[in-house]
Amino acid sequence: MLSKKINIAVIGATGYVGLDLVYLLSRHPNANIKYICAQKKIGKNINFFDKRIKRKLPRISKSKKIDWKELDLVFLSLPNGQAQKLIKQKFFKCKTKFIDLSADFRLINSNYYQTWYKKKHLAKHLINKSLYSISEFVKKNISKYRIIANPGCYPTSIQLALCPLLKKKLINPKRITIDSKSGYSGAGKNFKSKFKHKNLLSSVHAYGIFKHRHMSELNQEFKKFSKTKVQYIFNPYLMPMFRGILSSIYVEPTKKNNCKKIVAELKKFYKKEKFVKIHKINTQIGTGSVMNTNNCEISVCITSDPNKILILSAIDNLVKGASGQAIQNMNLMYGFRKTAGLI
């Protein structure tokens, strides 16, 4: 299986995430890119959008041109609501597998999808055939699924830091504060139309106050690790930088637990994981060292409040928070080398 090549299509290839996907897949020893699909610039070479892509690849085409019988796997980097339509059309007509980078299959309850995303789910019957996959948490059973729901970028940075601790009951599940700062690429190429505040690229902007849609994903996934309800405050911020997320998570250790025990548990949990690095206590970290990589760096810090600990979690929102994790999931699905195609 390690030497096998699979035929791949990337649909939504000219967005920020799609371009990173094509770039990383172009370096992957097991990936044969058959189709690169978008709505505009049909017939153009993909390196018209991204000069990093050096390999000769198929020209941009519309997804209608795809011969689905040729494909093993399709990556969908589309706005919320579009992937479910396409997968619904094709799922029972071919044997193709899908990795969806939108929110369409992240929530196992379709009613929650409508509540949080203000859209009716059009492929409810396929939700139970999908698997939500943070790569470090999901292992052998991933190959049984044909639809993989790639996690959101904020939830990836947060869950990698918190879920092992919730599982071992090292922190109070009812006293968590999460402050996440992201580069503007997380809003996609049309970010200026989504955020109309002044001085967008030279200021910090708080948004999604009280109810950010990624909370639906966090609520669902926290339940898998904690037997009691997890109560938390979450607020994201848009930063004047292109890529990267830094999550500052304030937690209250339980009983006699402290920074040392929390670091020890995180190191134990991620001992065999290539892409998660646990730093020494009080290490100052940021997005600079994870930029353009599939890495997550975590630092546990002492605070001025003896009852509170700060956990910092840094990722690249376009790679570990999207395209890189999608390829990591692909590697798990097909038994490829864990690090294949990834930086």
C-alpha cells in the first residue's frame, strides 16, 4: 500500500486552502492529481495562482468534466452547503472517497447544522456514513469511511491542547476560557466582504462574540472526551496577518494537578505523533515557527493566579487547520507514510 498511487481531484482548488492542497499534493509520492477544479479561470495552469507549484498538472476545469470512475479520492474545498450537494449526487454512483474541508459533515446532528449554519442539510442520510477526523485522535477505523469531515481550524488548535486533559480529568471542565487569534486567510478570499470594519489589515478585530459557529463542533467533540458537560468561553479575533492561529486557553487544574503533570500527560499522549510538539513549561511560542507547516506547538505556562494555567496552542490555519490535516487524514485512510507530502 505504501507504494500505491491514487487518483485524486481537488474541487475548489483556487481558494487559499485549495491552493495549499494542490501544492502539498503535488509533492506527495502517492498522489496522482487527475483533476483541478474551479469556477473561474478555466483552462489556466494552477501556478497562475500559486508559483510554488512547479509540477506540470492538469489545467483548471469545471467539476462537470470529471470522470468519477477514474477517481479514488476527492478533496472538496467549497463554501458550506456545496459539498453535501455534490456528495449526495455521486456517493452511490461511484466508489470514490471524499475528504470535505467545509462544515457539511462535521456535525452528526443535522438539526444542529441548520441551527448554527442557517442552512438545511440536504444529505442527512449520509451523515452516519461520515467520520469527523482530527488525525491524532482517529486511527484504524478511518479506512472504513468514504466521507471524512475535516475539522475546522480553531477547533483543531483547541482540541489538540484540551482533549487529552479532559479525558484524564486533569482540568476543571466547567472553567475554561479560550481566546483564539487568526490570520485573515481563515475567512477565505472574500474576507473583505465578510469583515467591513475599518483598517482591516492593520488592526485586531473581535468577532463571533457569544456564539461562533465553531462552538457547535467543539461542543460535540468535547463530549467524546469528557463524561461531564464542558462549559467554556470562546472568542476569536482576526489579526492583521495572512496565516496562523494562536489559541490562549485558560484552565483550572483539578485537585493536586499542576503544570508539570499537564505537560507530562500531553507528552505521553502525543509521544508517537510527528506533528504535535509539547514545549517545556513557560515556553513563549507564536505562529512564526509553525507557518507553512502541519505542526501544532503547545506550551503550558504558569500564571499570576495560582489556580489558573495558560495553555498556548499554535498552528497554521491553512495547513494543520485545513489542507495539511486533510492530507494527514488521507495518509491514514490509505496506509501511506504519516508524513508523506507534509512539511
